[in-house]
Amino acid sequence: MPVGTLGTVKAVNQDDLLQKIKAQIILGNTYHLYLRPGNKIMQEAGGLHKFIGWNHPILTDSGGYQIFSLTDIRKLSEKGAEFQSHLDGSKHLFTPENVVDTQRILGSDIMMILDECPPWPAEYDYVKKSMDLTYRWAKRGREQFLETEPIYGHKQFQFGIVQGGTFKDLRKESTEQMISLDFEGLAIGGLSVGEPTDTMYKITDHNTDYLPHDKPRYLMGVGTPGNLLQCVALGIDMFDCVMPTRNARNGMLFTKDGTINLKNAKWKHHHKPFDSDFPSEACQRYNMSYLHHLFRASELLGLELASKHNLTFYLWLMERIREHIEADTYQDWYPGMMERVERRI
């Protein structure tokens, strides 16, 4: 799912997202959109879909992860998360209830509950206390969701978030807690926050043992093409990550043969496309020497072409994954593909 934190997938317009990249769903962020442009303007506009001109599914994160990152300017309590705006220092309070209300105003198709994302590493007692707080918040958020109605006439869904850090018993307990609330889907949160990749894989593998088979499984904030391939093998359905667009803006292309640093001098005299068979403008229309020049000259077109290419590649990869799952060839195919995409060119 391409990440459009502030109502825009950076450097990519909505027509290209739909027609060239073939995105089916994008993300927005409740924390950022609540602060700017704010609930009043969002409701005047008729919700996030109309505000940004995107008539397709949108998932909104609750803002829990963003509040987690504001360690020095936030305070957690039973009531909710009090924080200072990173924009102007003003004080705000997110509760499980008003986060649902804000996401009703946004009109997202999938909304996430308010949770606490503990840091890594963290002591067992802290992670346990944090997990239990997330569960109590989740119960209140679920009640608010069930007691309120969508504003704009389309159905909304709510996903719970499993926490528990890197402790297997807490992951099992948190999963059981979230299952008991009968959310429409479940997410694994609290990973990809600094722990080693092998640890992320081990906890994901353990966590999926307890997730229902008949509901979507969403691993939040992950990751590289190799991460996607491995975590699908572990039982994950949905992903989001800023990496395709953030790395693109720093000159990195993801390809089916590995990663490319466009700023590297080796591309200065490479006067042909990298892969003329791949369906992105960066590969089909433009020579690598030109893309290298755009980044060396800090031209905005370079950011656009690289961002569109990386998103096209990520969604191309997910399409191949679905094809191999349907053909029952995924387990044989993905290890070799992982090795290819993790190379540096």
C-alpha cells in the first residue's frame, strides 16, 4: 500500500498512481491530517477521498506510531495519549474514542485503533504493561466504532493491532485479546522499529500461528522487497512502507535484479535504460545517464521518475506473488526471487 501520509504519495499524482502504478489502495495518517489541514476542513471537503481526488480505498493509521516517535513531548495515560504538535507545540489529546471520530471524518475505508507502540529494546514488564493498555484502548475504540455510523455513506472497517514486542508469550496473549474484539482485520504492530531483521521474521512467524485464517493480516511498516517475499511466506497479506518513495527521493531504484544507486558515478556513461522491458518510465523511456544527471543536478523530475518506478516495482512484485500463490508455486519461487532483489547492482 503506497503511503500518502499527508494526503499525497510524495512526488506522484493520483492519475499516475491509478493508471501507471495501478495502486488499489493508499494510506493516510490520522495524526498528520488531524493537525493539518484539520477535522473542520476535512469535513467541509466531504472527507479525505474528495479532498485529495482519490475515489478508491484508503487506510488511515491511528497516529499511535507517530505519537510513539514523540517521546519527549507526549504523555500516556489510561485516558489516552497527550502530545505536543510537532508543527507549533500546541497540546492535543488522542483517546481511543476521538481517534475513531476523526477517522469517521476522514472517511477512510479501513481505520486503525489507537495503540501504544513500545520501543525496541524494552523490558518485559514495560511491554506487558503497554500491551494491556493497548487492549483496554482497543475495547473502547471498538465500542466507539460500533456505536457510531459512517458520515459519507460508504462502509468503514476497523482493524485491531497486535503488540507484545519481541516476547512470544505476549504476542500470543495480545493476539487473543484482539481476536476477542472481532475486528474486521488484524495488524501486527511494534515490529520494524529497530530490531534485527531475523528477529522481525521470527516474531512474525510466531504471531501468524495465532491469527485467524479468514481475516486480513497486515504487517505495519514493512519493508524491503525481500521483507515482503519472506513475510508473505510467513502468512502476511498486507504491507505498507515509506521505503519505495523515501529511498527513491535519495536516488535508489528497486528492481527485480537488485537495488541501484542512481548517484553512483558508474551510471554517468550508461546511455541506455536499465531494463527496457519493465513497465515504468524510468526504465522504458530514459537512459540511466539521464537519471544519474537528474539526481546529481537535484532536478525534481528525478524524484518523480524514481518514485513512480519504485512503486510500480513494488506492486509488480505483489502481483507476481499473488500469481505464484494461486499457482501453488510460491514456496519454490520466492527464495530465488529474494536473492535477486537483495543484490546491489
